[in-house]
Amino acid sequence: MLLVGWNKRVQRGFPGPGWKNTTQQIIMSVLNIDLSFRSHTCGELRPADVGEEVTLCGWVQYLRQDLFVIMRDFSGLAQILIPQDEDKMNLKTALCDLPPESVIRVKGTVRLRPDGQENKMPTGEIEVLAESVEILNVCRKLPFEIKDFVKKSESLRMQYRYLDLRSSQMQYNLRLRSQLVMKMREYLCNVHGFVDVETPTLFKRTPGGAKEFVVPSREPGRFYSLPQSPQQFKQLLMVAGIDRYFQLARCYRDEGSKPDRQPEFTQVDIEMSFVDQAGIRGLIEGLVQYSWPVEKDPVSTPFPCITYEKAMKDYGVDKPDTRFAMKLMDISKTFHNTEIEFLKDALNQPGGCIQAICIPDGAKHLKGKDHESLNFHSPDFHYFLPQRPLLGKLRLQCAELLEGSGVAVRDPSAFHFLWVVDFPLFLPKEEDPDQLESAHHPFTAPLPEDAHLLYSLPHKVRGQHYDLVLNGCEIGGGSIRIHKASDQQHVLETILKEDPSLLSHLLEALDSGAPPHGGIALGLDRFLSIIVGAPSIRDVIAFPKSFRGHDLMSRAPDFVSEDELKSYHIAVNWPYIKAHIC
Amino acid sequence: MLLVGWNKRVQRGFPGPGWKNTTQQIIMSVLNIDLSFRSHTCGELRPADVGEEVTLCGWVQYLRQDLFVIMRDFSGLAQILIPQDEDKMNLKTALCDLPPESVIRVKGTVRLRPDGQENKMPTGEIEVLAESVEILNVCRKLPFEIKDFVKKSESLRMQYRYLDLRSSQMQYNLRLRSQLVMKMREYLCNVHGFVDVETPTLFKRTPGGAKEFVVPSREPGRFYSLPQSPQQFKQLLMVAGIDRYFQLARCYRDEGSKPDRQPEFTQVDIEMSFVDQAGIRGLIEGLVQYSWPVEKDPVSTPFPCITYEKAMKDYGVDKPDTRFAMKLMDISKTFHNTEIEFLKDALNQPGGCIQAICIPDGAKHLKGKDHESLNFHSPDFHYFLPQRPLLGKLRLQCAELLEGSGVAVRDPSAFHFLWVVDFPLFLPKEEDPDQLESAHHPFTAPLPEDAHLLYSLPHKVRGQHYDLVLNGCEIGGGSIRIHKASDQQHVLETILKEDPSLLSHLLEALDSGAPPHGGIALGLDRFLSIIVGAPSIRDVIAFPKSFRGHDLMSRAPDFVSEDELKSYHIAVNWPYIKAHIC
């Protein structure tokens, strides 16, 4: 251990999410608090500390009976007893006038609380008799109280994010995020020899990359763009012989106003050489298991794996929530002699079938208005095509309705991981169904058994793509990549009708000794929000943007003077000017 | 250990820079190679493996005598013996026609090399007798050979970066970077309880922030900016009670064309509450010691610490290279009765003095042309003011000249860390010396003993700023911050004459129970380039930009169509249009 000389003592009760009891755990539970003004943190004091002289630093949570200050730091609360002696009256005066959330340093002695005054908080058996107090900063009147039960509007929370982050839930979320990411790094870097490589975020615009932010340069007309992922770089790093790459990559996506999307987000970005699908899946299962918070039930591996076809057949969606059954059932056979007109019509259509969802005790739980809401899709819902995605939505809606009427359908503490594989490599373009587009991206390799179809029946080719699904949300996706330039050029030029010269550097790289390789990217924000049960990814991001992409605290984005834009050779097209000219 | 079931065996000879022999070391030296196609890496094979069936994956480095393939992966080289049997001729034919840098998988058996054929490479005692070979990718003719001794131009290296990164030096640099950063994270997160928090890079433009890239939003006239550092966020996190924050932060600076600067770079960003200068300095000394590569001589702490005043007096610069002496000497006294006219003139000026640098054996080593180059600054160099910075440059120039003539002045394997402290808090503005500007930034707190001068003689105030210098380069800087809103407002409004409303969210935050806090940022790219002895930070960045800010591989920044700019309500001001109109 290299800790000698740094860590004078082991801190008891290290706060926040714990981890498995390994050597790492021991290192983690040691804090060198000699670096700071305090001798102890508020939350760590226990009866074993009775008699000790301590120095605490923190915030005034509240005063009680002019006798106690409840003091808070990141680790928890401690009760400070204000001495009532005549010669300490100045101390009492100073503290009792102090607004909540002011910052103080207290020196005092730990003692047991008198009989009957203990409570159940972690430091509830002791209190600190203050000997001296220093007021480090006085707090103004705040726009809301720092108490967990105080409800605040989303916009107020965002405007005063530095206050919102003081809540125990946000402290927990950010500390969990840090520790989970640290465990991921240990697993990838220390256990599996991955190399953490930073890739540029000022890059070249992808042709047609409508969701990419542009960044003007000082050369007239030339722009960088902020990439949506390091896809090209991670593949180039494999060509470069890095062998195993990972990065906690900042990615950018300009989607305008979409709820619960962020213009910048973080992905756990991974790429490996000389690997197949099973290798990547095994790696990720180990990653999740290794980094999983110890206070949750352990994750068992391998994760179940189903094909895209089966997912669509059983759940009507490519990211099924497998915490509950209620699978789609084909009951066409039961009705093959039916006289019921609309069922007969359905069966007579090409590929027509009759599907059902069996809701356990549905008749008992679902009321009249529920039936209405389930019928909302369209009066002639039954004839809609494709019928399965609609049924997939119905299945989720039924689960919500049942839960609304008090039936336990999905266990909120359960985490169901699922691999979905064997996606089609290409799909017909919505705007022109005779043309094909990539189901995921043009760099995914075909399944080996379908590879020969690439040159004859490309629409029949299944890709080596895999999605990782958790509780019905897609939290990751990746693929084995095309590593031969000729195949990549065929896909880009012949199948997708794109101009391969725009990716000439990638084609050249594949032709320069590219190893077989594949990878995956996990959406860290979404993954974390599911783990902590947060309704929005904003709850696991320190300073998120509003759903309109605004920073409500600093008021970004903001106006920039014409003069400041000159060096970038751009000018604003004000819409009203246009209107005026027209 | 959580490795059970994942790691089938311990890999010998884990390549790349090693680390101190802790538990971590053991974890790090274990690679689960079952994830990939290979059974072993090329560089790990030793006589102990003789008789083992191995599968290797890698690149054809070169062929020798139609008998051997020298095969390379990230871990090193292995010699493959091509069987000469009649029934294996197909194998020979396939390999002997294969261009260098093609990718192959070889199955074979490890055997000792025949007597006299061993060499000194790590795998030099063994070879692998090939049983089967699979050609995974054929390599085209490359623009340069992947051999360390082949000299390439900088622009060719950048254009084919994925080939350049195959060199052993670049592999070493990127792997060292990854491991050093991992150790830093372990130290901060696991040993000292720091919380890794990601902060936004799409932020509000700093008023007058001429070096900030702008990012147009979809709202007319509104722009995000890419911040030069997370300064505001790290302080807000302290107000939020995070207590200890760190981040490997991507930062942006648009400086146009400056050699050895990058438009995006990485800093190790740290902030702590309830801490003083000594606490931060101790933390950083421990950080450097903990993460220092084990193959270098260990770093001893504490680092020496000198004041700004002393640095300027002794070295004529605020980032002295202390690997050699040759300090500036004031020899005014010796000449106080001088008759030499120009010296007399100098002494008669207000504050005039005569300074010298004593060059050991200078007369012997410095030739006529050296004297000329030392006089290059100006014919009347001697009268220039301020004289000290010029002497500081002269001192470095003398060291270079001495080294050029073969004298050992600076030990290239020595690492001299130095703290420089007690900087002035404000400096006169260059364009208007009656006005003050921040020597570093407006958030630095004054030295406690100078705090009273803030309201009377601000130009006399020294700040609680500290710079970390390594071998004459500034690799980090930080400060204890102002944590009271009233002081911060006074600095912004009264001293710096800035509009405090532009930072109203920060002032409000300081007034909301801000704890005393301070921090530091280390320039990771520069730090690494000094450690590996690289001439440029481009040698420790995977995909750097050229000195004009271009990506020579993808040709970014690039033109974007008018149409694509429409959604951002901007248009390009083409200079030639202007010229035409004029």
C-alpha cells in the first residue's frame, strides 16, 4: 500500500453507496482528512468517539430550542450542544442569530446524549458540546429550504442547482455515479488491460449529420462539428493496434426540444480487436456485475439473450421489459373457422393473424374507462399494420393500468437485463421503401452465415448488432464491425448509395491492416437513472439543461455581439429581418 | 478479489510501463484473454511456455529468408517459424506473398530457438512453429513503413495517424497516459474521497472571452460557448456541498494558430472545501508521487516552494527551470564607483541595477557566434526594462548554447518540481496601466495578511495563487478562492470595473452558504509530454490537430452547406464578397 504517511486513521462510516468488501473497499474507506480544516466529518461520529476533541465544518441545518445546532456536511448530520454557561453567552448569541445554511466550524468534545434523547440517525447516540464556533459564511434568505420533503418546481431546482444538489438524494446520485464509473474503469483498465484514450470532440461534420452541432472556425466558411459518438475514432484506434480501447466519452446531439434528452451526454465507449459477439457480451456482463452497487441485489450472468424476431413476436418491441410476462399470443388457429366478421377479414389479409394479450385477472382489475383508454389508438385499431408494435405499446399500457389499480406487475427493485441480437442489417427507407438504409449504422458486419447475401439479397442480411436492454430501456448497443475495405465500400456505395469519398480516410484505414474488431457503447446517464430509480436523466447529471436545451442558472445559450462573431466570419440571420424584406 | 471465473491465468510480462508492486499491480497484470481469439499475446512468450499450443493474432512486421514471420501485437514481437514440409507448402506460399502489416492468426507450438539463434528481444529465446495460419486482412502498400527508425514528416504522421500510432513510442505514450490517469483517479477517488463530477461543455459565453469557441443554437442569435475551464462549475459544486470534486476535464481554447497549443486539451481539475494552500499542495504532491511511473526515479516530496518575487529575482521568470543554477546575480555594488559609461548610466536610473549570469567555464565553451546570438535581443539590450525577464531568457539560451557545445547542463532524466507562490493579485493593464486586471482570474482570494489592503491598496495585495512548475514549464495552477459574495463583488465591480450582473449567479451562490474552498488544475497533456520527453504535446494525444487547428486525416474543419446552417440562423460572411462590394 502506498498510503503510509497519508492516512492517519481509518474513517468509520464512510457515507454513500458501499461496495463489495475487497481490498479496494478498504482503500476507499480511508480518507485523509488532514488535508482539510476538520478533524472528523459530521456523519462519522459514534459512541466510540466519546471524549474526543473534534473539529467539524459544515452547514447549519436548523436550530432547536436555542440549545442545539443540527450541523450537516456531505457525510451526514451531527447534533451540536450549545453551552448555556454565562461565559459562553457570545457563542450562544452568535449561533442563535445565524440563518440556516450558514457555514460554521465548531470545536468541541463528543459526549453521549443523555438517556432518552438518543434517536435513530446514524449519529443519534452522541452529541458534540461546543467549545468554540467560527462563522465561515453567513447565508442569505434562500428561494427554498434544503429539506428533502420540500417540493420544488423543476425550473426552480435548475435555476438554483447549487442548492438542489445539497439534497441527500442528489448527493447520493452524484456520489453513486462517481463510484460506479470508478469501478467500471478499474474493471476495464486494471482487470482487462483496456487503454483509456481521449478522442477529439472538434471533428469533421458527418454528411447529412443533421443532429450535429457546428462550431465555426476562424477560416471563413469552415466549421468543426461536435460528434454524436467517437465511432470513427474507436475503429481507427483498432487499426492503430491499440487492441482494447475505452473512454467515458462526451457526446453531442442537437435534437432541439425533446423531453429527457440532453444536448450533451456521456457514453461508456468500448472497442476491442480480435473479438466476436460472445466476447463483447461477456465483457459487458462482467462490467455490470463488477460495478453494480453492493446495496442492490447482485446481478446474475450471463444475461438472457433473444433475437430481434423473437422480441418482436413475443413483446411487440425490440427492447422488451421482461420484468413481467403478458406476452403477445397468436390465437389465429382458434379462429380459423370463425364467423365473426372483423376477425375473418383480418385472417383473410396476406400475413393476417389474430394476436392477444392475456391479462391475469384483467376482467377484475380493468374498469370501463380503462377499456376506453386501451381502445384509444384508433377506432379501426384492429386492422392496423404493423400490428405488433401497437400490441407492444398496449402491453405496457395494460401494465400501467394494472399498477394504477394496485396490482403489482413490475417489481421496482428488480433489474432485468436482456440482450437483443440478430437485427436486420438494413431496413427500407421510410421516404423511399425501394432504397435501403442501415438499421443501426453502416459499419456493422453481417452475421457470418448471412455474409454471402450482402452481394445478392442485402435486405435479408442480419447484422452482428447487439442491444443491451434493462427493464424495457435500451441502455447500450454495439456491433462487430466490417473490417475489410471492399465490404465497407460495397455497403456504402452499392447498397446505401452514399458517396464513399466522404469516408475515404476510414476506407483507407481498413485497407491498411485493420484487425477484426467490435465494440459497444453504454448510455451512462440512462443506466444510472434506472439504477437509482430517477424519473429523469437530469437527476443523475450535475448541471443538466432544461428540455429546451437551456441552462436556467447561467441563461445559456445567450446572445453574442456581432463584433464577437466577426472573427468567425458568421452573421445571424434574424427572422424578423427576413420578414421585413419579404 | 472479484476476478474468480474471469481470469483463467496470470499473464506474464505484461507490457508497457510498470507500476509499484501493490495489490493493484497484481490486478493489472492479469488479462482475461478468453474474451478474444488469441490464447496468448505475442510479447509474453518465454521459455516456460515451450511445448504449449498457442494462438496468436497480430500484424506481419516482416518476413525473413522465406523462413520466419516476425509477428507483432501491442505487447511486442514473436518469431513464427514457417514449416518447410511438402504438405505445408500452401502455408508457406500464403505467408511469403503477404505484404507487411497484413493481419494474421497463427496456431502453433512454442519451442526453443536452436543454439546460437537466440537474440535479446524479450521473446528472443523462443519461436512458434506454425501449424495453421489464417489471413484476417491483407494490407495495401502503405505511405510509410511501420519501423521506429523510419523518419516521417509531421504532416504525413498526422494524415495517417492510425499508422503512426502503431510505433512503439506512440503505443508507449498512450498506454502510459491511460495508466497514469488511472492511478490519479485511484488516488483522488479511492484514497481521498473525491467525487468525479462531469460538468457541461455547452455553456454561456464569458463576457470578453475572445478565446471561447461559440456554438450556434436553434434559437436565432443565441450561442453556447465551449468553456476554457470548468472554473464556475467547480466552485458551484463546493457551494453544493460536494466537498471534494475532481474531473479529467476537456477544455477548449481558440487561439488561432499557435504552435504546440491544441484547440481542445485536458486538465486534471480539482476543488476542495475547508482547505488551505498547504492542504492543496500536499494533495498534489501525493498525487504526483502516487501516479508517477515506476520506471522513473521516485519523486520526493514536499516540492520546493519559492515566492514569485524570489523566482523573478533569481531566475528572471515565474516558472524557473531549477535543474541548473546560473542564477541572476546583482552585481551593482561592485560597480558603484565604476567609470564605465553604460554601467554608470544604468545605475543612475531609478531602480537601476547591474545583473549578471555566471556561466561556468563560459569563456571556454562559448564561441564568437554564441556571443553574437546572445546579443541578438537588441543593440541596446542592456538598457531594456524590465531587464529581469530578458535575463531569464538569456539564462535559458546560455544553457542551450552550452548543451549545444556538449556541456551537460540539464539532466534530461531529472524532474524538478517547484511551487511558485505569493503572486501579485492584480497587475496594471497593458493598454491602460492605471487600471488593474487579475494576474490569474478574479476568483483568487488575497493572502490573509494582505486582505485588509484589498479595500485600500489593491495593487499591493498578494494572492493565494500557486503554480506548479516542472523543469521550467508551468504544469498547473490554482488558488484559494474568494468565498464571500461581498469580497467577490468588490473585486469585480470596484477593482476590475466589470459588470457584476454578468456573474450574478456566482455571486448569488457565494451568498447561499459557500464554504471556504480552493483548487487547482493540472495540464495533463503538457505534464505527460515532459514525463515521456516528447518535443510536442501532439505526441501524447491520440488524434491531435495541426498547429493551424486542422485534422489532417479527416480534413476538419470543413465547409458546411448554407442549407445546413439555416437551422442555426447563421450565414457565412465571405471575405471576397466584402471585397467585391467595396
